Amino acid sequence: MSRNEDYRRLITSPAWRRLRTQKMARCPLCEDCLLEGRTRLATEVHHVTPIERGRSAEEMEKLAFDAHNLRSLCEKCHQNAHKMSKNRGKKAIKERNGREVRRFVKRWL
């Protein structure tokens, strides 16, 4: 867990617990697995844009509670998402972009 006090306050708040519960109820399956043709229950709610990228407490709060910034993921995909965000190499960026394009196409087209 992060050492950032604003981050800790946000992810332990009742508002976050409610939003997380709502997201899991709306999307109980892992969104990344679905893109790959697998069906697996989600156990985590992942922030696509990390909360800590916010430059102020207000920006962090906006990222934390933006429903469009959330993805339901299984534990394995959640771990992979964090590995990918730490690995900024060309291959990682290409894979991440591919997943986002598939997500967009599935949702909007």
C-alpha cells in the first residue's frame, strides 16, 4: 500500500467502498479476461489512471471516484496491470494500447 496519506484516506473511505461495491455489482467478471475470451470472476477494482498521478488531493479524489477510471479485474490481471504500468517499455505500451483499443471497440462499436 502507498505511503501517501491522501491515497490511504481515499481508498479506506466509505465512499470508495460503496463505489467499489457498485462497480463489482455492475461488472462481476474480469474485463481483461473477457477481452481474451475467458470468463473469470473479478476480485479487484483497478484504477486505470492511478490515483497517485493526481498532483493535489482534489485531483486524486477525482481519479479515485471517477467510475470511468475503474476496471473489474481478477487477481492475476490486476497484478499484470500493475506490472505493465511499472514497465514503460515499447512492448508494454503496445500491449496496453492493444487492450485499450479492444476495450473501446467492445464498448462503443
